Amino acid sequence: MLALLAVALAVPACRGGRRGTPPERWVPADVRLAIVVPEAGRAARELAALHATLSGFPGAGDLATLRGALAAQLGFDPLDPDALADAGLDRRRGAALALTGRDAAAPTLLVLPVADAPKLERLLARLARERLGAETRTAEPHGAAATVVFRSAPGAPAALAYAVVDRTALVAPGPSGPAAVAAAATLAPERALPAAQGFLAAQAAIGADSAALAFVPAGSPLLAGRWAVRDGLALGVTAGAGRLRARLAVLLGAREPSFQALAAKGGRGGEAALRLMPDAAAVLTFDGDPAALGRKLVPLVAAPDRARLAARGVELQRDLFDVLAPGAAVALSLSPRLALGELDEATARADPLRVVELEAVLPLKPGATAAAERLAAALQPPAPAHASRPRRPSPSSPAAARSPRANDGRIATPSGEIAWRLEPDLGRLLLAGGAPGRLEALEARLAGGGAAFAPPTAEAREALSGPLGGGVLDVQRLVASVRALPDDAFGTGPSGFVVRSVVDRFLEPAARLAAVSGSAQLAADALVVTVDVEAREGGDER
């Protein structure tokens, strides 16, 4: 069975304009999952290049031998376009794999493009014999379809069945395979996948450049209980040497108007991101409408947390999301005071700057001062009864470099300070958390001075200016930050050794990556998120 699945995944699906009927034409619309891959030669080349890159990663020894083992089972290398042709498959056309029906017991259907029918039939006969133990071959009519069935013995349940229709092989394993093949061979066009509105929307959202498209329709048991993707989803993938791009389309159905409300104009989060701290490991931007985003996020905040804020006079929608304008940018870096051996939820809540340091530029709508004051008051910890006046920065500290402003605020934490500055004349709120002086350094960079965040790749830079926003993880920066932590940050004794070993297992392959970046945009009927994973060029870390 695994070998047959490999054939389907290695051989891709045809689009309009290429020779032959598109493979999705033979796939029923009521599938649990369908995979359609465009153009065999291209897919084989992309997968081979990606396999070569991944095989060089530490700990990828099993992956390095997988290609050879799979080729040995199939009798040909599925990542070699020429080998596909030698197996009787048409590398200029495509294939599909479908989990048919809404019942988990329904058979898997493979749709394979035929270039040389005798060669492909010999391949299927050998796989049936060697992988399924089925040597008995019979030709049987199933309805209007002529089907070839392989069994372990005469009268035994079917192990594998196939039929060739319009230069396309329809293949299904198991006792219900003959019926599945016959149903696909006689499938009416109006009941096929291309007639499904959700599939058409998914294709349009993903675009035509994907080497593979996976589609899960609304109503599939695979989406049961997953409300965020209840209307269906699709995933398109392209790959190559040192890169992988995945594009996820979440179909919106009746929710589309509320998501379209996220669209906004005038956001410049990508520009603001290039003024954030140079040591940032992660940077996020949002150029959509914050008020529309709040209407989706606030109901997800735990009721006790909303109640605590309300007790301090703060409503998240009114005092945060409704006053923000498009164009927010946030940067995060790993705290040099991070102690993994002692980290737990209570510690992170009490002293978040022990985990991460941050900077943020938040554009504001006019009239945001009152809301900012309510938020600032809510953030201030309650003063103990014996508390003296708040300690002011010493004259030599960076925080004392400029005179206090009415719209400044600072909260001391055990690991530093959270500071902010409301600038109504510039329509923005600046926020910084970390060592004293971060806020002043941020303001200086925004004025055009000093080193700032530099995206590690061109794709990462582009992601920060996505239509709705984007994000970048500078993997090399993150790896360097973890490796710079002192030994006692991982704990002491045997437990510290275990923590360090676990972290190192993740750092070794991560050190081969340059960046993970993503962006979001709205398409007709779908929210589309594109993620790029890029390997580092060369062998030396920066």
C-alpha cells in the first residue's frame, strides 16, 4: 500500500491545456481528502532537490536512505522524471490520490497518467504480487467498467483493482477496490471534484504555481470539531534546493464578509519593522483593520481575564483594538536572562521579560489618549500599603536621557522594565520591554539613527509587507541567542544535562535554516497564508 501511495505522490496532476483529461475528473466530490499534483516532471525535480537539501541536515540519516529504499520497492526512482517514463507513466501529465467517501473504511483511489499501458500494468502486477501477495489476476466486469482484479487466490477478496480509461489508470486496493474503480470510471462530470464549488475556490486561492495541492472539503470527517476550518481548506506546496513554500487557504463560506472586513489601506507595518531592534529573532506586522481583528479575537480571551480587565475599567475592544490603526510592527528577542531549567507558566506571567524582550510600534487613530491612559492604569501593579514613591531613573541611566513626558509610562519588573510612550502628534504608541533604555533606542531608530532589524532573506523582507501582515523568524539569530545562554540557564545536575541535550537536538538542524517567514492575504472565499522555509546558503553559520 505504501508503495502505491508513493506512486501517486510522485506523479502529479494535469491542468487544463495539458494532454489528457485532468485527473481530478475521476475523483468524486464527496471525498475526505484529495491530493492533486500538477506536472510529473516538475514535481519529481522539486522533490529531488528538497530531498537532497534535507538529507544534509543533522539527524536526517533515515531520510537520506528513504529514497533508495522506496526506489527498491517500486522498481524505479519516483524522484527521477526519466524513471517515471520508464515505468509507463506520463511525466507531462498528472495524478491524484483521494480518500473516497466520508467513511474512514472507504477505499483510497489513485489516478495515474498512462504513457505506456503494458509497462504500467506490469508495474501494478509486480506490486500486487510482491507487496500484497496477490498473484491471481482476473478481468471482471463491474457495471459498465472492465476491471482487472488481483487476489491472493481464486475466490479470495480483492487485494488490488485497476481500470484504464482515457489513458488514465484508476487504481484502488482492498476488497472494495473493484467497486471504487468502477465508480470512478463511470463518474458523472457533475459529481466529480471539479464541479465542487469548494474545490474551485481552493484552486483559485492557492494559485496555479503549486507542485501539489491537498484539499479537504467542508463536511469531511477530517475537519470534525475544527471550527476554524469547518468550511474546508487547501494546502499548496512548491519545493526546491534549500526552500519549501506552503500556501494554506482556509475557505470562509458564510464567514467571508467578516473576514473581508479585515482588509484595510494605508498600513506600513513593513516599513516600521525595519526600524525595530537589530537583535530581534522574530518580527510581526499587521496591516489589516485592528477593530475587525478585535471582533474576532476578543471573544476568544478567557472570561476570567476579561473580567479582571473590566474591573480595572478596561474593555479590550474599546480600549485597544478600536483605537489602533493599520501598520503595527512588533519585534521579539530571546531574553539573555532566560532560565529554561526554572521556566514555568507562573514565572513567565510574573516576569515575562525573563523569557523575551520586545519592541512595538502601534499606529493609533485620533483620540486614543483616554484609552491609552486606561490601559496604562490597568497595567500598573497594585502598590503595597507600605510602598514609597516610585523610584525615578538615576541621572546616569538611559531612561533619564530625556525629560519625562505626560504620556510616558514605565513598569519595573525583576528582569528589566516595560516602558511606553504615547505620541498623539505622530499618531503612534511606542512600547519596549527589556533593559532600561530600550524605549529611547527605539525612538532614536525611528528618527533614522542606529542599526535596525535586517530581514535575513529577500523572501522574509517581502513577507513583512503582506496585504494583511506577515512575520519573520530569523532562525540563525534565534540559534545564536540560545547558544549564548550560560550553562546554568539550562539547570544544574542531571536535569540540566537532559534539558541541554533536548535543546541541542533542535538546534543542530535549525542551524541549517536561514529563515521561516509568512504572510497573510484575503482571496475570494478564502484566507490565504503563505509560509516560506529557507535553508542557509553555504556551510558556515553567520
